[in-house]
Amino acid sequence: MSEETPKATVDMDTLASLCKRRGFIFPSSEIYGGFESTWDYGPLGVELKQNVKRAWWKAMVQERDDIVGLDASILMNPRVWEASGHTTHFTDTLVECQRCHHRFRADELKSAPGGCPECEGPLTEARQFNTMFKTFVGPVEDEASVAYLRPETAQGIFVNFENVLTATRRKLPFGIAQQGKEFRNEITTGNFIFRTREFEAMEMEFFCKPGTDDEWYQYWRQERLNWYLRFGVRKENIRLREYAPEERAHYSSGTTDVEYLYPMGWAELEGIANRTDYDLRRHAEMSGRRLEFFDEETGEHIVPYVVEPAAGVDRCVLIFLLDAYHEEEVRGEKRVILRLHPYLAPIKVAVLPLSRNEQLVPAARRVWDLLRPRFMTQYDDAQSIGRRYRRQDEVGTPLCVTVDFDTLEDQAVTIRERDSMEQVRVPIANLEQALRERLPEV
Ligand code: GAP
């Protein structure tokens, strides 16, 4: 992580507290004291997370003519991980304090040479630690039944390369995209949902002809940066950083991180790697299958090169929240507002009767009934209308619809916009259209 002075508008504790209070993200197993940096997504968090995944799928699959989707299983034949190199290379270097027995990643202690950062005790020699989670398949717990929880979704794509090629009759270049859970037995976790042992990934393997790989690598670096900007991330908070050769993974001939300026400094958000033909060649060797593309025009058998953009869903959720968080003063009061892109906002429209009046509540509920099948909505009639606007601002709801006493006469309602706080009167008959115009498709 860089030492640069953080510019984030919110610190991680404030964000984590908002997330818990408003139902975005809860500490897992909290009634038992929590569990090892694991987190659960609450009613608003699950909406935000799904919207992030949908935004990625839209850009990476739906809008393109050269990428298809896949959903492979988490448990795979353990030979997959031998072929990919994970059983030997997927390691972190671990040191342990001989006094307090805290464990650290050796690379994170570079800036603190000497003793243990917790108690200054002596540290053990560094040793390699494989970060794959091991389990057993079936009732017998022996070496023959060992399996791993996948540490990356990418291998599910490589082992299905032949199936997808045959089923879809694709030509190079083409990509296979996948979203799903990954597990890594990280030595250190923390910074809220930044680094956890269970997380979700969005990965795409783009298969191309050797010799065109660098062009595609450059293309995907820019394309992925643009995706974050498209969904509202502020330019000054995001950048690309190319790895030095010694930093790259064993399979990579070029790696770039999309980095974000977190409260703790610049750090990785997404990795884009040129994985060469490493994975397909290794799986072909181990499985005895020809994992190649046959070019009918030239009569050549080609082992494609692969360019991979790999993003973490949870890290995306985190940076969209950090980037959206604003505090401002309105008429002498603090207004906390999540300026989330409307496409990502968990709730698109809140329906609010001006008060709990016995005529307004049923009228507002009728408006809610009308909107519910069309938008993700929320109904709220507790406390003053001003407080309810603030509550919706705090969770990023772009539009509120207010039902007042005039509604009973003129069959019109007020739309209030989150960012400008402007209000406009609209007939209920035109409400759906008016809301759609204010919730732009991306
Ligand atoms: N298949 C390539 C690959 O897995 P990676 O850079 O190790 O690459 C990709 O991981 C992304 O997954 C990271 O950029 C990050 O967003 C996310 N990620 C990795 N480890 C994570 C962890 N322990 N907790 C949360 N997200 C993580």
C-alpha cells in the first residue's frame, strides 16, 4: 500500500458503522462475537451487490458480441490446481512472533524491519504458506479425498474452454466471463471488506491469437478503467499501475492493477493480466486433451493466449460506497448522502406519504403498489418527511415520491431528487414515465 496521504471523504469505521446501521453489511455470526473477518450482506447490501454484478455482466457479456458467460462449480478435481500451479505457487510468506504468536505476511513487514509490530518480540524465519482452503469430499478424511475451495474462478473457465468452444462455435478472439465465490486462507485480513477469506470475483478470460495478446492487454486495461468511470467513480480516486516483472504471478507476462485511493492509501481494486498460454498448455499436458483452436482459414492449430481482467465484487462494493459518501450542510444540519450511480443504488424510488394521516396512507400505498413491480422501491411513513428524505439520502435512493393532501384532489405527486433536492409535481398517470426519465439507463 502506498504511503500517499489519503483523500477519502470518509474513514472505514464511519462507513462500516453506516453499513451496519442501515442494513448494507453486518459482521458475520455477530451474536457469537463475529468470525474472522467475515461479513454478511443485509437487505440493502444484497441489492447493491447484485447491481454491481449486473453492471459488470451488462458491460462484459450483454453489450458485447465476443463474450459468453459461465457458472462453474466451486469444488473441482484437485488435479486442476496441480496443473494451474496453485498447489505449489499459491503461497504467501509467513512470519510469526515468537512472543505473542501473531502471524504476519513477510511482504507487509518490509516497512517495519526489526521485531513484531505488535509487541516487538523476535520473529521466526519466513516460511511459505499455501493459502488454498483444503477440505475432504465424502465421508473419509484421507489424502485421496482432499479437495480445495477454488481460490480463483478462472480455472473453471480454462477447464471448460473446449466445451464452450464446441457449444458456441466461437472464433478467436472471444471471452468467457464468470462471477462467483472464491476462498483464500489469507494470513492477514481487514480494512472492513477489503481483504477477507471468502469473497466474490468477477473474472473474464479473453482468448486471442498469440501476437495479438499485448494489444488486447492494453485494450482491457483501458476498458476496465472506463467501466468504473462509467458507474460514477471519481477520476482522481482511481488509476492504473503496471507491475514490475518481479511482482507478477507465475503465469503472467504483464500485469496492471486498477488501484483505488482507499482511506488507508492507494491499493488494488482489480488485476488485469496477460496469462499467455500458460493455463491452457498446463491443462492440456495434465489432462491429455488438445486445448486448441483450429483455424479453418489457415489450417493451423492454435493454443490461444489469454488476457484476464479480474475484479473483486466486495472490493467494488466498498469503493462504490467510499466514492459515493458525502457530507454537506443543509439549513444548518448535516446531510449524509450516498451519491451512488442510480443503476447501482439499492432502492430506486421511495414512496412517502406526507404524514400518517388515514387518507394519505392508503393513497401512498396505492402509488407504491403501482411502482413496486417496475422499480426497486421502499415505503416509509415513520417520522417527519424531512427525516425520511435524509434517511433515503443516506442510503443513496435517487428519487422520492411524496403523496400529500393535494394528491387527494389533483391525483398528482411530488418527485424529489436526491442530489439537487429539487422537487417537481407529476400526475400519477405519468409517474412511471417521469421516474424512468430520471433514472437513466447506462
Ligand atoms: N484470477 C486472477 C486473480 O485471482 P487476484 O489479483 O488475486 O487475481 C483479483 O484477484 C481480485 O480479487 C483483486 O483485484 C481483488 O479485487 C479481489 N480479491 C483478491 N483477494 C481478495 C481478498 N482476500 N478479499 C477480497 N477481495 C479479494
